[in-house]
Amino acid sequence: MTIYLSALGWVPDAPAGNRLRWHYPVQEIGAEGSYRGLPRSIIVERALLDSRELRQFRQASSADYPANWWQLHGDIHFGPLLPASEHRLSGPVQAVSFTWRGTEARILFANSQTGRTEAARTVGNGDSVYAEGLGIDTIVAIGEGGTLEKLQTLDLFRDFGLDWERIAEIGVEASYDSDLSSAAERYGLPPTLGDREWEDVVRHAKAAQASAPSDDQHGEPSSWDSFLTLLGLRWEYALLGGFAYYDGPRDRMSPLDQLLADPLKEPAKTLVAYRVVDADTGEASNPAVVRPAIAPPLGVPGIPQYLNPQVRLVEFGTGASEAASAIAPIGSSPYKFRQLEFGTDRYQTRMTLTVDQSDPRALGVEVEEVVGQSSIAGSAERHTAYHLRTRRPEDPPLRLSAARSFEVAFPDVRLSARARAVDGWDRVSGYSAWSPETPLQLIHHPSPPAFESAACKSGTTTLVRRAPAPGESDWEPDDVVRRSNGLLNIYRQTKSPRSASVTVSGAVPAGGGLYRTVVAGASALEDFIGGTLSAGGITETIVAASGNEVLIRASDNAGSSADAFGPGSARLVQDMKHPALWTKITHFPAVGLPDRLVFDDPLPAPDGVAVHSYMARLSFFGGQIGPQGGIVRALHYPAALQTPPPFTVELLGIDFYHRTLLKVRFASETAGTYTVWWTDGAATAAELVLRGSTGLHPAQPVQNKRYLYDTLPLPIPQNVDRLVTIGVQRVSGGAQSDFATIQVVLPALIA
């Protein structure tokens, strides 16, 4: 069993005196398998020390102890052979100090009995290192080796040979069979608890006393946890409940307790040590030492800082709590989540709040936070107060941090906060200055509408939105886009994706299904992020690039593992949707978007049929750009060609394959290329397109500005003449003119 004691020097405010507070292991499980529970009574003892023995051990220490209480272990060396080396102490200690000599390393201070890491530090060569914990017995260095120079430890449970005097006996167990008036005499002031609140404390104590370890549910606070949380809210509550004491002037003792020696009337002239002892078992706590002076006031903490403050639009109705881990809202009752009354859309923030303490005696801070008004949603300013108390092993000394998550009316609100230090003795410091107003980073990826088709004609482009499928809702802008007057930006592809033939070093696993490889033979590898790398018969997506190295994500398909390729040649291809390939053409208001988007895009007439690619992205909330939508392509035809001039046809003969050779003579000189068509019988130009076929020499240039020659599989009539239609069409690339046609009579072979 371990009883832990803390003490504070003389507090002049009532109740005046040296203040004590202890933690008794009520949740320790005994041999019978039951909780130890409340002690019957606790003996408070006092001893005087020589003030010359005091040494204040660093600014970051939470208490002062005589120099000869520290044990020097000399230098401890860690070799470089293992990534992690450890040094086991002879027993658990409550503080460790040394100077680190070596390269940068991570130092862990562990308790092998509980398996917990009590503290963690990242250190560099020459850093002075100090750590506190309940029972540090192992020091682990993670790095390339180094030395713990002048290692010192403080074991507060050693026998220091002090002359202890019993000064008071506190009736702990009886506290919870008494009314508030009896317990309040321990305080000497009107308590901040009322009768009803005290009854609540008593109820929790009795429930905890009656509980068993088998009653506890994994992940839920036990009855003892709830009880200790109540006592931990204020030193006053611990005092009323028999878990604290003050050594100072008093008119009378509570009938629950017994005064065994005169209390101090003023600060002592020398160092004073205290300890508490279980009256029944004789087990003693660690000694706690106080200075012979008035305890200095708490230092004002630093200005709070918001790290990576983000906000997201989340699905309505999922529920959330504004109170995050290690944050206790101020008030007598637990904080209840209340849905904000600004509509059905919810905006959830997420961030880390950090505060640097200036006083190692502070347990945490009380934060006053302001969520500013939203000009878009029309919401008022909102004030919140909460306690922030964290002692996580990875926290740097004197730094508090906690995750925050709460709802706001709209992402345009700004946050600010100030803080004041609080300790375990009901004291507070002055407030820090307010933090600068901090905007939220909106994390939002709204998808644009899908398009079904596109067309380009006469300098005008038309995009047709895809109609919703049966049972599907039509596209509408979401709340962020709608309230911020978002726009639908239209882009056209103006550059072709970049590609490069390169050599690679081979794929090296980088964790999480990622692989990295070194690329030679191409510059600006950042252009290929989102594109592909093809090597060794596989193609994978490039997710990041830095310098001459790219990171690729291996696909889940069988036989397509990025570790299958080694050094050799590869090919990089830029993502088709890379922003550098696209140019914004126009935009439309996202609200009330029509089904057909018509806009000017005066593209030059192509020589042949061209294909233009269009894509949309939403712009919202001050210019943020959403993800790319699908690509829709439009055919762009050349300008219509002039219809050929009138012509005549002369039949030249029939070849070995029974094909008819003919000559076309234009009535006037012309230029360009032409295709000769034919169909059986009389036909109009429109019918010729549907029924006709071309000769053997399509798209031929005109000869001597007047003549075309072609071979056609015309019918060869035997006894009766036959009528066919001959058409000539001017062509140029993909452009085509209307037909000029003539009807020709094919004479029969036998008249």
C-alpha cells in the first residue's frame, strides 16, 4: 500500500496555515479480493528540519526537498548496439535528474510494476533532464546510445530518520456518517457545498464502500473513481471528506477529529516536514516538506494557443459532446450536450489547445473561451469556461494540452481564450492575456454536379447536367456552399498530361501499404502526384514526392504488389485531372443551377474534328476550391466547307474486277480535296449520306483544278439502262461539305 502526500507552504487566506492533502489507496485490492476502502482514521505527523538542508531542485520541480535526500548514482552508459537500452534502478523513486550526453534520443521513465510510462522526454546532447512520477524504476533510452551524466534519484519512501510528532487524528470513515455541519468545522469557513451536495458526496462514498472489483465495467468509471473525482474538484472538498488538513490557527476541531499537538500559529522558523499514517496499519506516506515562508502566489500561465483548428460539416443527428478528454466544464453539475438551434446542419470543430505553465505547483488551468459571432449564420458570441488538467507522460514539462471538439454555428466564427492557473489548494492565479482571434480551417470537399454531355458550336459551349436516376435526388449545393454564395467553376483542359521515361531504384516498403523509390531522369516530380508510375509490369498511384523520391501506394489487386519491381526503367504519367492542365473558363452561381450550362468559349476552328474536355469544381467560403468532378468531352467540328461546283461524269471503262473507271470534270476551276460517292437509283444529297458508299480513292486532290478520277463498283446493266447517282463532297481533315450530285445513266451492254 502506498499513501501519497502533498503539501503547500503557509497560506495567509482563511483557513490560514500549511495545507496538506493525501491520496489513500482505497481501490487497492486485498488478499480477499475486495477493495481496501476508506481508512478508519489518519494520523497527521510533523517534523522540523534544518533550513540549510533545503535545495530547490530546478524550476520544473513541483516540490523542494533537502539536498541530502537525493542519491547520486554517477554516470550510466547506454551502448549503441540496440535501438532501445534500459537501466533498472534498485527500487521505485519519485524524481530523476541527469544531463544527457549523446545524440538526440527519446527517454522513457517507466514503472515496471504497473507497466506504465510515468514520463517521456525528447533530449539532445547537453540537455538537463528532470522527471517526476509515482514509482519510476526503469529508464529507457531510445536512440543511438549515450550517457546519463550524474544520475540522481529521489526516493521519498526511504527512512530519513526524522523526529516525527503526532499533531492530529482525522476520522475519515466517520465523515460519511455525519452531517455537513460536523464536517464543515474542519474548514472553519462557510462551505461552498450545500446540504444536498454533501448528501451526494456521502451517497457516492457509501456506494463505493459497498462496491466490489467485480462490479466494475471495463471502460466505465468505477464507484471509487466517481467518489474520488468529487473530492478532487477542490481542496475544500477533500478537507471536508477527511483527505486533507491544514496546520494553522483554529478555534476548535471538528468532533470527527482529535487535535494531538498545538497547531502552528504562524509560518515556522525552519523547514517543516509532514507525513500521514494509517492509524490501524501504521503504514506511512512519503514526507512532504514546506518552506518557512508564505507560499508565493501562483504564476500567471502563458497565452493559450490553438493548434490546427479545423471545422467540418458533419451529418446531422450523430451527436457530440463539447467536453473533451481532460477537460472539465466549470459548474456544479456535469455538462449536458445541447443541440445548437441554428438549423439542421452541424459544424464540428477539432483542435488542440495548449497552455504553457509558469508555475510547477499548478495542477492545470481554468480556461475562458470565446466563440465569436457568425456573420453568415447570424449567431451570437458564446462564452465557455472549463478546467484543463493533463499530466500525460509525453507532455513537455510545464505544458498542458488537450483535444477540443465542439459545435459552432458556421465556419466563419473565430476563437479566442485566456487562462489562469489553478492548483490543488483552491488557489487561482491572475488571467493571461487573451489569445489572438483564431480562424478555423474549413475541411470540406463538396462534389460538383455530374454532366451527361457537352457540345461546342460557333464559339458557344453547352454542358448538360446528368438527370437523377429514379429515387435519386437532384444535385443541390450543401449548406456551406449555399450560405457562402458558392460558385460552380467550369474548367477546360488546355495542356496534355506530362509523361517521362525514367529509371528507379526499386520499391522500398514505407509502411501502411506505401512504398518509396528514388527516381532519376525527370525533374519537378511534384507534377506527378496523383499520377502513376509503371515499372516491372505494374502500375501504381503516386501519392507524394520530395526531391528525387516518390511515394507510391500499392493496389490491393492480386499480383500487383509494388515490392515486385526492382531497379530499372519506369514511366511516369501525370494525373489527367492535375490542376496545372486545366484553365478556368467561366463560373455559375451554385444556387439555382440550370440543367443546361451555356457559355462563351471562343475556340479557334480546328482543321479537323477536335475533342475538348471540361470539368467542374465548386468554389466556396472565401475562395476554397472543392474536388474535381467527372470529365465530360465535347466534339468540336471544323467550319463547314463550301459545296463543290457543278460537274459532269464521263465513264472511262470497266477493269478486270468489273469496276467502273470514271472521270469527274468540274464546270469551274476549284481546289482542295474531294471524295466521290455513289448510290443506285436516283437519290438526294441527304439520301446519299445514308445509302451511298465511296470510291477507292477518298480525299483525293483535284487534278489540274478541274478533274477527279476514281474507281467505283457500279452495276453493269446487261439489257436495260440503269440510273445511278454520283456525288462529290469536299473534305478537309474531319470537315465535310454538302454534296453536289448528278444522276448518270449506265447504258446496257446489249442494246
